[in-house]
Amino acid sequence: MSVWEVSRDWWARVAQKMKRAVVFLDARMAEMLHWSGGMGLLLQAGAFDIRDFSSFESGQEGQQKAVFLVSSALSGVTESIIKDIVTGSSFQYVVLFTTVSPLLHPPEAGGGDDWEGVWEDRLLHWMGNMNYTAEVGHMPAFGVEVCPHLFITPAFSRMYPLLPCDVRQVAYQYNSGSHSSQDAKSLERLSDLELSHLPQALKTQIQEMSSGLHALLQGLDVKEDIYSVGHTARLVATELEAYPPGRARRKVTQARASLVLLDRTLDMTPVLSHQADTLFDRLTNTLKPLPSHCSDRLVDMSALTNINKDSSTGAILPGSLAPTKIDCRPTHLTPAVFKKQKEALMELNKRLVETAAAEKLPLNLGGSRLGRVSADTLDTTLALFKGKYPTIKKHLDLLQLAMATSHCLRNLRQTEAATAAEKNLVQTLADSMDDESAVSALGLLSRLADKEMKASLGDRELNLDDLLRLLTFTFTLSGGDCGDAEEASDLRDKMVKWILQDSTCLPPLTKKIVGETVSEPILRDQIDSLWERLEGVGAAREDLSQFSSVFEPGDDTTPASPRPLLTQIMEAILDPARPELVDVECKSSGLGNLLKSGFGFFKGSGKPRPGDAPLLILFVIGGVTSGEVKQVKDMVDKAAPQFEVLLGGTRIPSFESALESLFVQDNYSVVVVVVVVVIVVVVVIVVVDVVVVVVVVVVVLVVYVVADVVFEG
């Protein structure tokens, strides 16, 4: 059983309810559907229409059946939207599916044994006739397969591990909440945090992820030994081990698996490096995201149409990398994920030429250079398909990938300067380890900032977003040991100066961080906060001993290079000597494992370890890159162990998404909003009168309440 088969079974159950229905689904369900065959899956099953899950939508006259697909608990905003749609329509039959387990719905959402009956009554009441039909069910959808051996979880694409610098905010919210002074906790490190200390929004995410992992393991029909590396992973592992349905499953299931959960923040180098090993990583970081999606990319397919893009008539929907075939397991991305870039390009071009030949298109290969595939090479063959819509539909997955690759190859020059700067940083870190008088990494970045600021916009090779990526790459690679306090202060000053200088034309990520209005006092506070998070990235591995470094300084014959954490862990798992995995925490699944571990001590085998079971699942909270997937698969193929490896992550991360998760996104709750608001109020008190302060405070309270409602929903 594969993840694709499990996902297909989930959607097959839902498809049975589609006949003549108007379907309302939220953004996360839409992305999950997108990777599972798309709208065609529901339309083929008989769906009449598919719409956004929004209070502004409703059924049209004559539409009597609705199906709701939601990925959240049936309370708060979700409940309000369902009510608005149902009461604004003339439905006589409503089916409601949620991916959230019945055990995790709050009491006000009818959580408990009779939650289905409670919600069926609500739906009937909103329809206005208790004799109509309402059905409510749990759809345990969790993972979608990108290609064999790789899956992602769209419903958790924005979930990100906590950093050491987040502990202060979590402790503040916990101790200032509904807890008495006697219950106040001294929370100083990530290792001090338990689920009960977390804000409700993050607590709910962790519980829902644990439930989703259980659903996937149930679909795969395995019982798992649970391991974790990292503190957010530890919290998820603890919840999964204690989840009642999971415990019941492990008692009756025979097939075994090892599940290793890891925090992305322990090693950001594979995500932030320009030296991509696979074509898929290159596509992810070159193409724009598909609107409203987290892992897929937008592919401009207009070159294959006869429609003028500049014309006001006709619309060309963007292509993407996700599979479009409903009944076939997706394999078109396999070479892009598991082969080196050059090999993947050669295979892609070969498949494209063979497809054109099979369709009897007028091929002309005379001008192509043997052993080299360029954008022009692909475009020449792609042009043969222009306007041949039945043929395009038949081979859409291949053509979209080829078009995406062509766009990517035309933009390679934009990454050359960033790649060179990254290589210089890696070597500088190695040199500074051997010679204290050598230039530090922060010193090198400071010089780079000087150079770019002095250049005109048109002549610059790097922008502020590139500087932030290089900074984050440096901190995660070095563990924070990349310069002294004076150099850090100097670089922060230059960042402030650069932002002020370019305030009218800031790159996207920098603009998200600093906002529309840029003033020096607030900007300095923002850069100080950003630097605190950079230091948090550097300190992410401070509790690790065996895997505390991801840097290989090299020697006279070998250049310095990153040594990815996932690769190190896999090497240790595959090591025939079976070294103890000190940093891999095992969550025992009960007395049986404790007894086995105890007897194993006397026999010399020690505690259970990943790889003891026939299936090893590595899951990265924060996303996994295709380069990491390829490296692990290559190691497994070479070692030929007695187990199969499956890799997953919350998303396929890009430079932009990773940096946004670190510096823009609120990863723990609205407490960040509150702290920023306090700072703003203090500034306002200094510069304006009391009346304005009162107005600001009122607005702040309204924002806080709205944010709280959204997070609860």
C-alpha cells in the first residue's frame, strides 16, 4: 500500500457523495485535491459545481444538494461559514466532511461520540426542514504523493517548528493567561515546553498533525515505533504515541514501521542553498508559486495555445507541476526529484521527443547538440504541440514539466551571483575556523552589502532578500559562530541604511518584514527582532550532541561544504556498526517495547532504533527538499538495507517560503501581535497626544479580538 493508494481510497469515499452536488471546499482541501487529480476527480464523480468555502458563496436556484469539504474543526469561523452558505441556499440534502478527528472537535462543535448527530441536526435546522437529509463524516485525508517515495501534507504546509527565541513569547502568554501565580512556569528552553504550555492555535495544530499521521499509518496498515529529532517533533511524537486510536491500532496491526519526525529548523542549509542537486529544487526556487498554493509552481502554458495573451477575449489558466491524471499513480516528476539535473534534463528531452514522434509530429533534430539540453532545445519540440489541444490534454503532465523546465533554464543567470556568494561564505567559514585573523562570514556579508548599496539598481547582482537568505544560510551552517558582536552590529546598521535607501523599491520578502511605512526608529527595532530570530536559527541545534554540526570544513584536497542533518541521520541508521543514536529520541509504544529494550541491553542490542522495521518513514516538519530525498534514496540504494524508505514533509519549501516562515509568519499565536502592538503604543505615547493613544488602543483591541477569533476558528 502506497500513500497514493491511501489518498485514492479517501477520495473514493468522498466521490460517492458527489452526484449532482455543488461542492464547497476550503483552500487546504483544494490544494490536497489539486495533488490528487484535481477538480476532474469530483466532476467525473458527478459534481455539478465546485466553489470556494466562503460566506459570500451560496447555491443557485435549483441546486438542492451540497457537499462541504473542510480541513478544520467545526466551530468558530468554519461553523459560521457553513451556516451562511446553507441558510442562503435552498438545499434539501447536505453532506459535510471534515479532516479533523471527532476526538479533536471542541465541545461547542459537538465533539464527542454523538458529534455526527449534533451536526446533522444543525444542518437540518439551517435548511429549515427537519425532514430533509444531512450527513456528517470524518475524512481522514492527510498526505498526497508528489511521486513514489515522496509525499507532502498540504493541510499543514504553514506549520513550522519553534525556535529557542520563541520560548520567551510562549512563556509570557502561558503565565499571563488564565493561570494563577502558583501555576506559573519557569520556561527558559525549548526542552522545557510541553503541549499544555503552548498557545491554543499551535496546540491544535500539533494534535491535528498527530491525528493525521495516525490516519496515514492506519491507511498503510502498519504499527510504528516513533522517534523524534527536535523539540516540535518531540511534541508531535508524544501526542501521536498517546493518541487513543493510535494505541488501539498498534495493538491489532502486525506490519511494523519506524517513523522519524524531524524539525526543519535544525538544518536550513538544504532549503537555502543555491547549489541545487535536482531539477525539482531548481524549479521550486525559480518559478513563482501557483496562486493560493504552497508547494506547486505556476507554469505559463500560453506558448502552446493560439490565444493572444494581450487580447481581452479568452483566458489562459496557468499550468502547474501537479499530476492531472485521476486514475494513474503520478510518476512524471520522478526524474526531476531522484536524478541529477543534467540526467533529468536528458531524460525529459528524450521523453518529449519520443512523445512527439509517437504523435507523428514533424520533428527536426538536426540543430540539436548531442549531450546538451537547452531551453531552445525544449522549446523547438514543444512548439510542435501548439494548438493541438487533444494531444496536449493527452500528454499534459509531460508538457507542463517541459515548459516549466524551459522557463527555468532561461533564468539560470539570475542565480550565478548568489551561488558564487554562497560558495565564498562556506569557504570563509572554514578559513575562520583555522585562522582567527581571517575575515569572518559576517565581515564578508558586510562588504557585500557595501558593494551592492553603492551600485545602481540596474547593476546590482544581489538584493536585500538575497542578503537575508545568505545571512540565514550562514547562521544555520555555522551554528551562529560566524562573527563577533561588533561585526553583527555593523551589518545591522548597513541593513537599516540599505532598506532606507531602497524604501520605494524593496524586494518582496523585505517589504513583508518592514511593511509599507519605513522609519528609522521602528526599522531598527525590526532588524533587532529579525537578528534575534537569526540567532535562534543558529542556536537550533544547541541541545544536540551527535548531530550538533552540519558543516564539513574540508582539507587540502576536499573543499568545505554543508553536511545535511538528514543525511547524517540516515548514515547513522544505515551504519552496520549500529552506533547509538543519542539525539534520536524514542517514544516507546508501551510495555512490550520497554521489555524488548531491557532484554536487548543484556544481549547488547540496546534500545529500538529506526531501521529495525521493514518500512522507515522520515517526516520533516517545515518541509523536505527534493535534494534531501535524492540523497537519502541514493544512500539507501547503495546500502541495500532490509527496509523501504518513505520521505515526507509538510511542504516542498523554497527560499521565499522558508524565510517567510522564519521572519514573517506567526508560528506560535497572536502573542506576537500583542507584543508588537505594545511597542507601537509606546512609540505613539511619545510622539502624539493621549486622545490618539486611546484611539490606537481601541483599534488594537479590535484587531486582537478578530485575530483571536480567526486562530480559534
